[in-house]
Amino acid sequence: MSELGAAGWTGALHVGGTPGGVLHLVGGRIAYAETPSCPGLGERLVASGRLSPAAWSAAVAEGRAGRRVGRVLMRDGLIGQNELASRVAVTVADAAGELLRSGGAPVRLVAGERHWLGEIGPQRRRCESRRP
């Protein structure tokens, strides 16, 4: 995975197995990660009371196709950029941690595939190897 980061790769790294999931990279940086074993951003925002289910659903309905759900949330004043970036970082850390523990799971790369949340800010980390 560190090679993808160093190369500035953009696309999705689909991890098979259980629980499975997807790491989305933009320019070699993790933009989003999701797995069924961790709540996603929407689940977290709604469960915390930060957004109503209706507000989240409306933002996803409007922004999903254009990969700009994050922009819709910020445009409508539902969440600020720093808070959104922080909440995405926590969501990514949880999901990426689960996915990176998947050791020998099959992996499929899809160049250019982007997540529907869209670009939200500069607080993404480049993929780095964590070898001892």
C-alpha cells in the first residue's frame, strides 16, 4: 500500500474477506475508508445527534451522484469544514485499522474510483508503511 501512496495513486482499494471494505485514495492519500464492521460518517453524525436522519438523507440524495456530499453538508451550514474533516478522520482511522488487519485478504484495485463524500479538505494522510 505504501507504493500507492508514493505514486500518488487515485482510486479504490477493495479489500475482500471478512469484514472487507474499501480504502479510497486521492493523490496517494486516504480520502475515505469504509467497512461493515465500523459505522460510517452518516451513522456517526446521526447517532451523535449532530445531524437529523432527514438532513443526512437529503445531503446524500443531492450530492452522491456528483461525489459532493461533504460540500452539500458544508454549503447548507449543517457542518463546518474543520468539524467534517475531523469526523472523517476518525471514521477513516477506525475503518482503515480494521481493513489493514485483514492481512492476507484478496485486494482489487480500481483506478480512478472515488468516494461519494467528495473532497473535503487537506487533512488526509499519505499512505505509509508501518513496518517495525
